[in-house]
Amino acid sequence: MLLKTIVLCQIGGYLRNNRWSKIYFDYTIELDDEDDDWVEKQTKNVDYEKIKDKYENKFEESDQEDEYVTEKAPMTLPQLSIRLGIIIYGELMLFPILIQIFSNLFESLDMQKVFATKDIFMLCIFTAFIWTIPLFYMYYNQKATKKIVAACMAGEIIRILIYLPVFVSYYKSQEYSLRVFIFFIILDIIRLAILFIFAIKVLKSEQEYAQNPRD
């Protein structure tokens, strides 16, 4: 539901600012059938080509103005921090819920256990914990933001290496089918991919940092 809401908000914002979604009109005349003669008299000597050229020029000018107005400025670090917070805490809620919804995909062979319920929640908690620090640095537009973001990305990689022996022990226990491990890996890759793609955007952003009043 969170992802659907985000997608709908993005589409709504795009349609609101897209010049092709706008309706151009001057005025509307409502006439009865008995007024057909009046319409014919009024439009008898109208130069339609002149009117067409006039309004084509107006549309071209309005298109140029719309292109100028809808040009997006790069997002600031505080704005990026809000989006990153939505991703981090959204994943904390979404992925454990997905595990519960599709628990039949993570059941043990004897159907007495569900793999990854606790594991995915702890992994999301770890992500939310370490990424809270760069959120504050980004929100307050500090110079060390990119270094801390890079450190958090490295922390996620270290977390994978630390968790790997535990994951292998689950596999060697032969309590779960191979399908369970494949689905878990795919789920964690999707979670980290969303996080890392946005983190890379932060690293590539060229923003002016807040100046210290003493400088």
C-alpha cells in the first residue's frame, strides 16, 4: 500500500505539471437550433487561417513558458533525507509484512517453521539503525554526509558477510527447501537495491552544504 501510494503521488505530480495534460480554451457559446442562421451570418467573413495562425503562436509561447516553469531544480539534501527516511522505514514495515503474507513460500519441510520471519525483521532493524545517522546529517545539510552514507553502504556489505555463516547453517540443516533460500535472497537483494540506488544518488548530488557561522 505504501509503494502504491508513492507511485500514485508521483504519477499525479507528473500529470499536474505536464503541459500536454492541460486543456486550453477561450470561451463557450451555447446556441439553440433556431440560431443557426445567426451563426452563419457571424462566421461568413471570418478568416479562419488568420485565427489559426494567431492561436498556434499563442500555444507555442505558452509551451515555452511551461517548459521554463516546469524545469526542476536539483533536490536539496534535506529533501533527499525525507525520501531516504521513507525508503528506510517503509522497508522496515513492508518486507516483514511480505514475509508474513507469503509465509507459505518460506515454510520448512515439516511445515512447522517459517524461515526468515525473524531474520528479515532483524536485518531491517539493523538498516534502520545505521541509516538514521546519515538522515540527520542530510537533514541538517552537513559536510560529512556523503562520507557517512558511504560508510553505511559499507556497513551493509559487512552485515552480509557476518550473516552469511548463519545463512549457510540454515542451508546445511536441511530443514528448508532450496526454494526458501532463493526467495529470501531475491527479497533481500530487492531491499538493498532500492536503498543503494537512492544512496548512490545522494553521493552523486552536488549540493551546497550549510556554512558554519564561525567560518
